[in-house]
Amino acid sequence: MGRNRPSISIVIPVYCAEQTITSLVEQLFQYLPELADEYEVLLVNDGSKDNSWQTIEEIVKTYPKVTGINLMRNYGQHNALLCGIRAAKHEVVVTMDDDLQHPPETIHILLEKLKEGADVVYGSPITENHGLFRDAASLITKMVLSSVMSVDTARYVSAYRAFRTDLRDAFVNYQGSNVSIDVLLSWGTSRFAYVKVEHHARTVGESNYTLRKLISHAMNMITGFSTIPLRISSGIGFLFTVFGIIVLFYTLIHYLIVGGVVPGFTFTASLIAIFSGAQLFALGIMGEYLARMHFRLMDKPSYAIKTKIQHD
């Protein structure tokens, strides 16, 4: 990135966006010539159920610097991003959503922040209002991400991001089906930054990230890229061990001072239920990690490409 105008690859995962993707590409080609001498746009169709791929084919015929990649099925947003990032040819990668919420006219703000020395810059929304439950789930997801990445800036993570393309060397051999682009980027750098930019309101359709999907994504990140649940399980086991020792001492002291056994079937049954629950909780966490190992040994790919097209 020695030049003042680094070359740019725009990566956009596309899912059921036939109504918005053409307009987004038109806007991009209005601003990209002002930002870089060399640029490209990669549209990765993630198993859309509508006519998104046909729309992408028409876009590729119109714009010579657009590449269309059609995946065999729906793998998920981050998997589609990984595919596009690996296909990028230029110095800087900018990732965007396909729903026109990320304004192309603000790309230069991310690039300016990148020039200040950061390796990854997020375009965090100035205001974020998706409803109480969606906002709460998003906050939990970002807290989990912050703990996994060990970076404070993770609280400002957004799908609108710019980063240096050579960071992908840190995860060039990654093949797991569970993908988090932000975690993978943290394998290559700790220099993260963010800028506040205006995100447009969605005008077409609804977000594909439901409350359930956000919670599932958070669980995938915390079990797929960290050992925090195992540490929690160990901590709970230690606490209940201490609690059991205290109860044992109480029983012995009561027997020595008062004589007889400690009365109370309910108390005993409650203790058994608590300890059994703690054991099952720990076994469940270990089972989740074993399942991750099982799927990893199956060598399930992050994605599979069906078709790749470029302008003739």
C-alpha cells in the first residue's frame, strides 16, 4: 500500500437480493473510480432462492470489473465472504451487505482510517435500532466476539469493513465449515479500528439475521474458536466441589456435637439434583466440543463453488 490510491476489491455476499444488487453495483461504480485506479467487485451468490444469480449474470455482462461466483448451496454469510476474500486480487478488501444499508459513498472514510495504521477498519453504524430482542442478541454476539478476539474494538464489529488483503495469509489453510471472518482476521492482526458511519434503513425485504440466527452464531463462535465454555464448566465443577466439602463438614460437625444424622430428605434430594445437573451441564459442553471435532474430521468444506463468471 505504498501508493496513495490502493487497489480495492469489493466483496458482497448475495442472498435473495435481486431487487437491490443492481442498484448497489451502479452506486459502487459511481464512486470507485474516485477511490482507486484498479478495483473489482465480487458478487458471491450464497444459494439464493430468488433470481439473484440471473441478476448477477446480467450485471457481469454490463460491468467488466465484476466477477460473479455462484455457490452450490446456502453456506452462510461468513462462508460466502471467505470465498470472495480468497478470490480478491487487490490490496484492500471492502466487505458490504447486499441490501443497500452500507452506503458506497462512505468507503473513503474506511480507507482513510486504514491509512492511519490499522489493518482492519469497521464502519460501525451511528444509530442501531432493530428492536429490543434483536438489539440484545446483537449485543451478546459482540460481547462473545470481543472475548474470542481479545480486542476491545470487537464491540463495534460490522459487516461493513475494510482490511488489508494480505491478512488472509493467516487463515489460508482454514477449512472448517464454521466460519467467522472477524475471528479469522484476528489471527493475522491486533490492529483493529472503527469509524462511525451512517447506515441506511432497509427499504426492501427483511434482515436474514433473525434473533435465533444471531444466538446460534454467537454459540458457534464461542464453541468453535475459544475454550471459554470449558473454563466455565471447570469453574462450576470447582465451586460445587467446594460446596460439597462444606456440606460434608457440616454433616460431620452436626453428628459430633448433636449426634444422629442430619434430618431432611428434601435437602438431600436437592443436593443430588444440583450436583447431577452440574455434571450433565459439563458433559453437554464437552459433547459440543467433541461434535466440533467430529465435523472437523469429516473435512466438511467452508463452501463449494458451482459457477464463476467474468466479463468476456
